[in-house]
Amino acid sequence: MIKTVMPGDYDWNDTQSVLMDVASTGIDRGQLQKRAAAGVFSDADVKPEKGHSIIHLIAMGDSEKYGANRNGDIFYREGQVVEFPEPKNEKSATIEHGNLDRAWTFEKYAKVYRDHKNSKHDKAYGKVIKAAHNDKMSRVELLISVPNEDPLWREDMEKLASGEDIPFSMSCRVPGDHCTICGNFAPTRRQYCSHLKKNMSELTKSGHRVGMINDHMVYFDISRVRVPADRIAYSLMKVANFSTISGERDEHTFDIPIIGADADESGVYAGRDIAALRKLAKIEKEIEAVGKAPCESTALSPEVMPDVPEDVLEGLGDNREDIGKVLAALSDAKISLSLKDLMKLIMGSQAGGLSGSIDLATNRLPGVFSRMCDCGTDELSESIMPMDSEGPLPEKVMRMISGLEGGMSLDDEPVRKRVTIVAIRGGRPSELKKAASVIDETAERMLEIYATYKLAWCMKQGVDSSLSRLAVLQHYV
């Protein structure tokens, strides 16, 4: 899960960013003294670098003093045991880390960007020279280096030189968060409890503030932002009009760094999804090694396993907030949607204008899991389908799903019937498709979304099951 911290959300009684004077003897201690940071960076060996300037940046505050930020996120000073006033399961949870012992991840993993554009194609403009926790002020502070001769930064340097402030935003990765009220731990936003979905940052009748407690933070992005949005949600894709928990969408796609053992001493980022991905890649290699489609591929023939009817897709996607639950219910019915049907479901009418990209993404499906493994993927994007269903769907929707089972379910009995139908008609197994090489940026994003959906689907069924093998085979016929 990705969290964004806006330093401007906190009341520092000071400017967020200040241009520092650096001489051959080091950084101006007088400036640091004015910022109440002299002792914080007393051991920082900072030397002037041609073409670069040093900015002192107040990054984030301890929630014990400053409370939650405007997104409802809580970052404690240090680890502690937290009790929940209305526990869902456990009455308390042990939070292992706080700002005090996670500030160093800024130095290890973070670089300076513009507007969170930190994908593999984007440029990093600067680095973190030093990160430290200011115990006296209860906050994390940074010394960052940026290129003062770069045209993009020249105006910012002039503003800072004249005493103006410029806004920054930080991004960190967490394995999930706890609700302050019921303690529900959610690895993804789709698994949030009703408190976080409906009452974020509100006071309960008992006087407790609804928020999200974070742990195991790894900071990887510091961005100069033009318009500091106060609520940033990371969701489906920028072309999809998909409802999110926080009510807003952000179009940035983060390049999340591989988290080393030093930042993952508890193994919280060694997710089971990576192990499952490798198993699906092995199934792909087994399918491709045979060189021809197995008999069971006839169950996936378009003649007997058609696309989901347009009116049904429209009905299933009628309530945007229920998309995840709809996909989970389809999975419970052993129905694995095609890439085209999934895109139509999540994008609605917008999918019609992207048919070319949908076709390109579909043609890249063979071997998709193997390619993801070959890229050294350490952590996958969140699947749009939750691993666990949450709450019932309307009876009308459940009837639609039930009506699809005979023609689309990958369960044993429906598959046997479809194979029999093809055999009676004299049909033969399809030729195995090979992955096409042409793809565009939108198609690539669609492929990523579909692959994480299919991975979650196979994990729900059991990656070693015959259902998962059929789901992978679906990419080849």
C-alpha cells in the first residue's frame, strides 16, 4: 500500500522548506539553529556541490504531537502497543516502528522528483543527503540536494532565496494499516472497514478519532509538487472513472523500489503473491513446452464460452463501489473474466474508445507471468479484486452471476459439458497463441491490471489447482 504525506498538512509554525547556505566548512549552523535543527544535523558532512543547492525540509511530524494528517494517516514517533475502543477481533496491536527508527529509509531509498513522476522513464533530480528525527520538535527533517541550474528548478530556487516556501510531498510504502477504532488490518484499501470507508477523520460518539495507524514505513519518493492535493488515492488506472476510498484520484504511477532485508527485518514485504506468481509462470512454461493446446482448451472456445453480454456487464458495473465485490463473487462462481470483459466492466462506456489498446493488451497475455518474473518484480500492484468478499451484493447482481456459470465457469462440471459440446460439433483444440510484441502505454497498464486480477483469482482458487491451470490457459486460446 502506498501512502502520501503532505508536510503542508501540519502546523509547523515555520516554513516547510528553506534554502541553506553551504560553504567549504559545511552547512550554516546559524540557519539550522533558527530552524531548531542544529543538533539534528551536527554530524552531517555537507560540502558545496557545483550546480546544486541544499534545501532543509521538514518532512513529517509524530502523530503523538501533531495528530493524524489530513488523509487520516497516523505515524507514531516510535513503536508501541495500541488498544482499540471497538475491537473487531484483537483488542490491541503492537506497532513495531515509528518515525524515530524509519527516517533512515529516506536516505536508503528516496530520491527527489517532480510531481511524483518517478517511473523508470522519469528523471530523479536530486538526492537525500541526510534524514534525521528531531526529537525536540517531534518531526522528521531532511537535507536534500537539487539542481539549481536546471530550468525546472530555477524559479523554485529564486522563491526560496527570497524567503518563500515551496510545497513538497513524500511517499512511503507500508504493508497495510490498522483502523484506530476496530483495529481491522487492511493490506489494501479495498479491505478497509466501514469506519475508514465512511467516517474517516471523524470523532465517534465515544470521542475517538477515526484514522489509519501505519507501521514498517519505507520512504521512497520526495516530490516538488505544483498543486499539493490534500487527499491522494492510488487506484485502478487513469483512464478509468473508478470510485476510490478517499474520493479523489491521482494519475501518478510509482516505481516502487525493491525493499531489502535491512528495511524488511520482519519479512512483512515478502508477500505470498510473488511465490504464487512464480508458480503461474511455471504453468505457462509447461503449456508452451507442449507446443499445442490440450484438449481442455476446447472448454474455452468462443463458440461455447462467449464474452459477457453488454447488458450484463452494464448491470454488474452499475455500482462502481461494488466492482471489487462483483469480481470476488465471480471468482466464487469460478468465472475468470477475459481481459476485454474486465476492462469493459471497470471502465464502462470509456472502454469503447480504447478497443485498440484492449486488443494489444490481449495479444500480450501469453507468458505475462513469466515476463513479470523475469523483470525481477518484488512487489505487485494492488489487485482490483479483494481476496475476501466484504458484504452482500444485490440479489439482481447475484442472479446475473449465476446466469453466467454454465457458459463461463471453470469448475469441473461446466467445463465437462462445454468440452462435450465441442466434441459433438467436431471441434478441435485451438492453436496456442504467442505473445505479440507491439504494445502502447495504455495497453501496458491494462495488462498489469489484468495480470494482478488474474493472480488474485488463482490465489483464491489455489494456485496449484486445475482451475488455475485453466485460467492461465485462457491466455493462449
